[in-house]
Amino acid sequence: MVPLPALTPGALLTAWTWQPLALAAVAALAGWYVAGLRRLHAARQHWPAGRTFTFVLALILAVWTTCGCPQVYGRSLFWVWTAQQLGLLLLLPVLVLAGGPLHLARALSGGHGAVDRLLASRPVRLVSSPLLGPALVPVLSAGLFFGPLPGWAVGSAPAGWVLQLALLLVGAVIAVPLAGVDQGESSLAVGLALAIGSFELVLDAIPGIALRLHRSLTTSFWTHATPVAGALAPLRDQQRAGAILWGVAELLDLPFIVVLFVRWIRADARDAAAIDAVLDAERAARGPRPDEPDAELSDAPWWVSDPAMQERLRRRD
């Protein structure tokens, strides 16, 4: 078995292979995005150039992650495969959504289209919920790194291709709260999600810690894979994978916490505005007192102007 060349900085740009499903998905997304921008331009609607740049960057990184160095060396090094899966699940979906595909779809449909129906569907709302979404990260990590899935995904190329697209899809649904799409949660729900998300920040570290501190191999596939010149011993390779899982899972949780805090402030302001509107309507409906038609409307509590209550307060003083 001919070993792969050593993984050097130069290999990051020179090592390439083919992943047909990912290339087809990227081509379809790019074609749809370009067609949508042309329609907006024809309708003289403005589209931020920064979103286009971010979307193009995300597609380039998606091609490199699935066809470049991570794909070539991921079949031989556990830590490279780990970094690749985490990028597909946690990083690339955020970049893709930051490019505004959901906003573009809404603009093309006039704000009433399939995107809103999809976001309002029960499965999407459940997975993208700030209560459940972050909790899926440690669950998915346990399934990815502590079962037979790594051997299946790396041992069978088609299975690995399907897994990569599945991770991108699940990651995109989880990352919907980071896309700036308002789903109208109450301030209480978002505040509870922030509290649970802070607790889940600790839970997300458990799979990485377990993989980093494990003293035996969790999977033996990489011991029979194509060797890499100058590679680490299998156990050290697994421990490095655990360190990457530990660090990345913790760092990429922080944007979710920040976004939840901002959404909490906005939801509280929205709830306060709704309550003020109800109180203003009730105040206008009550009108002035019949015996004082020229009196100004007041929202003061009843006991402030009640003679009996004022007398009781004076006695207590």
C-alpha cells in the first residue's frame, strides 16, 4: 500500500479528489443564486454585495472541504476527518446562510413563499429551536465519533458523500437562528433558551473530552487505512481528534449564545411594545369619567385616588 505524502502546508492546496454529490449541490446552489440576483437586478432591487461575497466564499470552502485536502487525508487521519465533519456541521452552514439565501428566496417570492412555509413547518421549527438545536451538537458528536459511522463513511465513498450532505443540511437547519430570520418567539422562550444554551455549552465539551482522554482506540478503521508519511500513532491521532472536537464545539457555541442574547433583547422590546399597544387601546376605550368629562385619562392605579385607601396609608405613617 503506497502511503500518502506527508501532510504539509503545501498539501492544503495541492491535494484534491472528486466528490460528485457535493459538486452537484454547489453547482445547483450557485446557479440558483446567480439567477435570483439577476431577477433582483432586473426588478431594480438592491442586494448587499457583502452577502454575495460571503456566499461565494462559503461555496469555495465547501468545495475545498469535500474535494480538497480534508477529503484526501480524512480517509487516513482521524483528526483530519474530525475537522472535516465539524466544518460541514458547524461552520459551513453558518457561512452559507450568512450569504443570505433565505433572504434572497423571500425577496424573490415577495415575502410569501415556500421559505416561510418551510421555516414554519414543525420539523424545522423543532430542530432550529434555540432549546433543541444546540443540544443536537453533543448528540451528533457522540454518534459521529463513538460508533461504527466513521468506518462506514470512510470505508464506503458513497456513504461518506451522503453523510457530508446530511451534515450540511442538519447544520443549516440548526444555524437558522444565526441567519437573522425572526420566528417571533416570546422573550420568556428566548430567555429560557439562553439559560439552557449556556448549560449546553458545558455539555458540548463532553464528547471531545472523552475522545481526548480515552486510552484505547474507539475505532480501528484508521489503523488499516492508507498510511501517511510521518503521521502520528493511531492513539495520538485519536487524541488530537478529541482535542479538535473539544475546542471547536466550545468555540462555535459562543455565536449561538451571543445571537440568543440579542434576540432576547429584541423579543423583550417586541413584547413590551405589544403590551403598550393593548394598554393604550384599553385606556382609549375607557374614556374620561362621566362626572369629569374634561379630565385627562390616567393609568394610575385605583388605590392612588381612593379616599379610603389614602386614609389607611396616612394612619400607617
